[in-house]
Amino acid sequence: MAKPILVANWKNHPSSLKEAADLLTTLSRRSMLYKKLSLYIAPPYTYFESVSKRIKGFANLASQDVFFSADGPHTGSVTPDILKSFGVKLAIIGHSERRALGETNEVVATKLKTAFIAGIVPLLCIGETSRDDEGNHLQFIQDQLKFSLEGIRRKEDAEKLIIAYEPVWAIGKRASEAMSPTDLAEMVIFIKKALTDIFGRDAADVIPVLYGGSVDGSNAEPLYKETGIRGFLVGRASLKSKEFCEIAEALISS
Ligand code: PGA
């Protein structure tokens, strides 16, 4: 059976390379646990060199974005060839914090294509900003999937894709405000159906769906158990070694 997937989204933290190194030293003490997972760590770009050396053997390097063009001059951007030269295996694409800066589904679709061509696994983030009683969020999710995956139809691409469902209203909150396991299970079925409409049943079946949004040691197990997700995309708790370890243990034991 495929290993559970755990992605640490460090965002713009920790605030120094020294703190990042200390965190990785602590994590590496539990390398046997982390080896049971497909673990990806997405640090700020400036920490790439140091992080890639320190996680060898128990985790893979990931990026928090990928620039949508593979070549040409692009001041201030990090193109896939640079990511690959550091050994990046997976790229978070379309995170809600980037969408809030103006990244559209169209841009996200271009970034996904660029990642596929470069051989970097794209982790496509989707998630509604709010919910209402009419269920408009379902249409929103369906559209986000449809338009973010525009032009991607090859079965071999679909089979490399990973989806992270991260409702924006649940990000950066307390664990008690994260999604409930029952609602998550329903949403995973909905996402799988939307993926089936796009790629067909066989391909949709193998696309892993992760959950993100206020996951910590206290809610990881109920969120993982029987909801149909294959793992987590974790923000704040990925910077706390004990909390992160508890999440990893929940993925192994459930
Ligand atoms: P959080 O962030 O775990 O701190 O809620 C998740 C994310 O933004 O990916």
C-alpha cells in the first residue's frame, strides 16, 4: 500500500537558518518514523541548500510555488530548473495565500503544466473561502478543479497529481475550528467525483487527496481515519517538532 503523505509548509518561517537547522536536527532524531511516510518539507527558498542536505534519507525537498515559465528572463522568480538543481520533488501550487495575492486558476493551470514538464510533482491546493447553507462552496470547488486543471488531460499527468483540500476558513485557526471529519469525508467524495468528470474513474481513483487547515497532534487521527484522505498539508504545526511527530504517528497508526 502507498505510504501516507505528509507535507510541511513552512511558509516564511522559521525566521533564521539557525532555527531551521535546529528544527531539522530534532526531526532527524525520529527519522525512522518519518521514513514510513512520503514526507516533504517546503522551506523558504533561501534555506534550500541547507535543508536539502539535512533531510537526506528521511524527507524530500518541496517548494511552496513554481514559476509558470520554464525559461526566459524573469527577475525575482524561481524557475523549475533551479528548483530541480536543489532536488525539489514536489511543488505546492495555488496555495490560498498566493491566490489571495492575485493568482488565478489560469495562472495555476500554467504552473501545473510547467511542473509536469519539469518532472516535479504538483500539489494543487483548492479550498473555498467560506460556506453557506445553499452549498455554493461545492460549485466553487468544482470550478477551481476544472479551471486549475485546464489543459491537463493526460492520464500519466493525472496519476502524478496530488490535491490538497484546504478550506481557507480553516487555515491558521485552532484545531477545534478545523474541518470536522464528517464534513471532510463528504468533501473527499465530492472532489473524487469532480476528478472523475475531468480524468475518468481510473485516473481519479489514484489521485491522492490531502487535507490542510489547522491540523495538529490533537485532530490528526480523527481527520485521517475513514475520511478518505491520504495525508496532510501542515502549516504551523510543522514548525513544532513534537506536534509534527504526533501528526506523523497518527498517519502511521490509523
Ligand atoms: P495551518 O496552515 O496548518 O497553519 O492552518 C495550513 C496551510 O496554510 O497550508
